[in-house]
Amino acid sequence: MKEKVKEVLEQVRPFLQRDGGDVEFVDCDENGVVKVKLRGACGSCPGALYTLKNGIERTLKQQVPEVKEVVRVD
């Protein structure tokens, strides 16, 4: 699952970078929880939770059915 998640994050990354942000894969567990770090503008943006849940998480769930949740770590 890790490789699939990393591939999808590579697809999402250009959209974040366009706005000065980025996403970094940290880990995923057997329960389908993916941990990421938001970098750049995404790290301090008030809309970061929206980006995380409605952008990154939604895309991952669509393309990697094993993903149940995406959480942000610092």
C-alpha cells in the first residue's frame, strides 16, 4: 500500500506546489491510516485541513481503497 500511496501523492503534489505548498509522505499503517507532513504554504495555511481532507484524503481514498484516513503530523 505504501508504494500506491506515494504514487498518488506524486500526482497531487503539483497542485500543492502551484500554491507554494507541498506534501511529504511519513508512513501508513495496517489500519489504512496515512500520515503526511504539509510543507511550505500548506504548513501554515488556515485552509490546510480542507486541503488535507477534501483534496489529499479524498484522492487517496478514490485511488487506494485501503486508505481509511489521512492525518497530518508535525
